[in-house]
Amino acid sequence: MSKQEITRRHFFCECGVGLGKVALASLFAGEALARQEGAPGAPRPTGFAPKAKAVIQLFMAGAPSQLDLFDPKPMLARHDGQPVPAEVVKDQRYAFIRRDAQLLAPRFKFAKRGDSGAEMSEVLPNLARVADDLAIVRSVHTDQFNHAPAQLFMMTGSPLPGRPSLGSWLSYGLGSESRDLPSFVVLFSGSGASGGSANWSSGFLSTRHQGVPFRSKGEPVLFLSNPPGVDATCQRETLDAVARLNRERLEAVGDPEIATRIAAYEMAYRMQASAPGLIDLAEESKETLALYGAEPGKPSFAANALLARRLVERGARSVLLFHEGWDHHSDVAGGLRGQCGQTDRACAALVTDLKQRGLLDETLVVWGGEFGRTPMVESNAALGRALGRDHHPQAFTMWFAGGGVKPGITIGRTDELGFHIVEDPVHVHDIQATILHLLGIDHEKLTYFYQGRNFRLTDVHGKVFRKLLA
């Protein structure tokens, strides 16, 4: 063969040490290591000692009103119905209201809870009982003021689709603790997600790091059961045959997604045995079911919160509970009563249950939405809106529990009207950097080379928020 006839395709696919063989050898080496350590994609060492092994994100999509739940403002109450001072809203952008809209007082009474004295709204009676286990941060801010880009920014570090989510980065950086379950699981309640599946996408990472949506009723994953006439022996032989064909193709072209496909088939095979029992909440005691307010076979946020505990108990690295319904442009009081009625009991139960089982110290629980709500009222007769609040990226509240977080503290402060942060500002990238830190990862070192440069969850920003750490 002449030099002119030696192509890149020949070098990678036909010579004895081609890319396909290298990829296949890497796959087999990974599988051998997995068998040796007990799990495929076995846990990988962290950069330093982690405080947490897993994270549960309680994502309240739509953006809860911090002013009616966690950040009381007596001054706002005193000036209810008055125009907002022009200097306060100078150069601010809002999605639906004018900057000169009138102020709206907090809709509920607040009280100090627990020994820590955390101030919480009356519509959070259950969370009040675990106040001393929480770290409340009132000074989070974001760059985005509309739902889809803000949700993506919180989940992936970018307002544009196509980047890996937090759970995917954790799967990529830390591997899996479980042989029979995905590293990253997504659970849904409420009416949907503005950012869609991009919120749990693996982006440019291998699809083996993709968030796997589970259902809380019926089959956990669609098509998990064998069709009629296919027994276990037939299925195993079919999978083995498909695996041989996939390996031949992998050796020929070296596409890493083929390796992912092989691993996905094997994971699905193992999940057939593990997943149905996982979602069977009837295995739980009556006391535990009552604690959460969950009913076996009935989908709800409460059932998902209990399922999240069962998942981390069995080795899931990251569990995302996506609960939509907090976008209260009208009747913020009624909307919050409804959403807190669905979530307050289960959120408190999750913290209590993890603590009772000795899992809270190694499980980080994160609660919050994509941004906050305005101190001004949104009332628009044309849209049928009254007594609501608009989007507010300048300041909002999140809370954390377990996993190396300092309990019983409230951090950060906003001004007297709740417009701007005046103490301890925490950017979304800082939140992401801190979560990674608690799981033993330096956010600046967890990178992936793609399209000519290194990417990371925190882009080129972010710093660990040390005040949050125990």
C-alpha cells in the first residue's frame, strides 16, 4: 500500500492497534475494575475527603416567594400598596410588571423556630420542626430572569441547552455506588419543567451520565418488563448476542457511545430485578409512610421524597426531585398554601428520616427554585392576574441540610424591602462550587475537553461558600 493510500480511516479502523481496539480495551478494563470493586463505573477517588456521598435536590420549579416563606420584611408590610422608590429599581428588568408597581406586604405571619431562631412562615409548620437541622441562605442571586434559562442555569451552569447537569457531572467525576441503579435519577411531580429534559441532560458527556427519569407508579422505567413470550433465558441470550454485535462495531469504528449502549443494556437487565422492589413503598412501615404523608401506588411529591431516601440508601449518587407549580403571578398566597401543602411535610420528613437512619451526615439535601419573587405586586386585569409576584433574580432563598453543612444557621441579608442583597451574596455558580466541594470535588478541576477547550459546571466563575460549611 502506498503512502497516498494510507488514510486516517485505515489507521484507526484497520491497523492492529486502531482506535476501536483501544476503546474496546478501555471498556473491558473498566468492566474488569467494576467487577473487582463491585459496581460498573465503580466509585472513583475524590480530590479530598468528601463530607457527603450523595445529593438530593428538592427543586421547586417556578420559583417560590422567599418574601412569604423565609425572608420576612416588616418594612414591606408597613409600605404595602405604596409605590416602590425609584432609586431601588433603577436599571432593573422584570418579566411582566413595571418597575413602578406598588409594594406587596408578606402574605403570612412569621415566627422564630427551633433553638436557632430561624424565621419561617406559618405555611411551613413541618419544616419548622427541623429548623435546627437546616442552613438557610437568604442571599442567593442569579443572572437569569425567565424560567427555562434560569432552571438550566441552576442545573447546568449555563442558560443554554447542551451542557451537563450537576447530577451528570457527579456521575462523571465520582462514578456509581450501585451496580443495579443509575447514578443519577430524576423524579417528577407537579405540572412540568420549563427547561425540559435539558435540566438533567448529560450534554457533551457520555450518555451513561444522563439523568434517568423514574416513575413513582407502575414500571419505574418504561419497557423495563419483558414482553409476553420472552423468558429470562431468551432475554440473556438476546442481550449477549446484541453485546457481541455492539463490540464488533465498537472495535470497527471506536465510537464511545457504543460502549455506553452496551453498559445501558446491562444496567437495564439488572434494574429489572432491583427497580420494581425499589418503588414498592408498601415495604415501608406505617410510621414512615405517615411521616411523609405518602401512599403506596399514589404518585406525589411525598412518595418521591421517600423514594429519594430509598435511592440514596441503595447507592444512587444524585437524585433530583422536580416539583413544578411555584410560578405565582397571581394569588401568591393561595398558590403558596397549595404548594406548601404538597411539599412541606415531605421535606421535613426527608430530613428527619435521613437523620434517624444515620444517613443525613453523608447525604446533602438542597431546596430551592430558579430565582425569587418581587416585593412589588403583579396585577394585570388583561391576563386575569391579581395579588401575585413577578420574577426576581436579584435575591432569593435556598436551604441546605446534612452532608457537611453547618446546621441551625441563617446566612445572608437583603435590604429592608427585600430587593437587593446587602450581606453575603451567593451566586448560583457559588452554590454549584459548594455542592461539588462537599462531595470531595474541586469545581475548577472537574473539567471535560470539548470543542477545543475545557468546560466545567461553574464555567469560569464560582467559589466555595465557606460560611455554609460545618
